[in-house]
Amino acid sequence: MEFPKGEIGKRIRYLRRLQGLTSDELAKLAGVSQSMISQIERGLVSPSLETLWKLSHSLKVQIFSFFETEVTTAVSITRAGESNVVKRVRPNVSYELLSPSTGKQMSFFKMIVEPGEDLETPYLFHGGEECGMILSGCLRLELEGECHTLCKGDSIYFDSSQPHRFFNAGDENAVAVWTMTSSF
């Protein structure tokens, strides 16, 4: 499956315009060039996870809002097999969205991390809180340099403003359900 750069670009443009920002203003807020914003919005480049994170923070939306359509109902049900799957934001990670996040304060998703460690993976940090539970396999989570190994049935809660990243050092997929809140 190919990274949906065209759809993500349209969504970023929509959110930027909805907030009355020019592409130059968004670029300054996110710390990227105006040219980069233009290329992303036109679907010419696939933004990195770090750039998506900067854009989500600048636009005050959850990062997953770039991958879904607007949901305006008070109740949302995601049936098995009907969720939106975001693959390859990181090379070995897939996210299955289990709830809408546009205009919401919380995101709920299933995360699948294939085996393999990438020590070049940048630390992420953002406002809000996260918690998750491992359904299968094991996941190593680094929080401000401290390592925590979580295996099937283990759960974790942490303040998302702490620099964090995760790896799957095992030989099978690590599958977790995860929730993130936003401070926006």
C-alpha cells in the first residue's frame, strides 16, 4: 500500500484554511519552509513523521486527523475490518484508527510494530497523555532515556510531553491498543 500523500496534503490544506492561516504562517509555526508546505499540500512529497508531528502541533489537531475524513456525529462505531489503516508512517509500524480524532480530545488506535530496531528513530513529545496495553508480542518503550519492556497483558500510562519512542526487539509483531489525549 502506498503512503496517501495526496489525501494527507488535502487534509492539511483544509485544516490550515479552516484556521485562517496562510501557508507561510503555518510554515513559520511548524519550523519548515513555505515550499515544503506547498509540496505537502499538493501531494508532491511524503512528509516525515517529524514534519507531520510539527504540523499537527501547529494546527492544534491530533496527528491522526490528517488520515481521516470529518466526523460530525456524537457517536462513532468502527466495525471490525472497517477501520482506517495508516501504514508506513514509520517503516515498521502500522496504525489502525479505532475512533475519529478530528475535533476530538482523544484518539484510540491499534498499533502494530514489526520486529526490528531503528536507533535513529527520533524521540517524539507533545502535549497530552498516552496509555496503552500490549495484546501480543513485546514492545520496548523509551521515556526520557529510561527503557520499559512491555509484553502481552502489560499496560502503561505516561505524560506525552516526555520524549518517547518505541521498538520491537522481539521476533514477532507487537500489537497494542493505544489512547492519546491532546492538550489542544
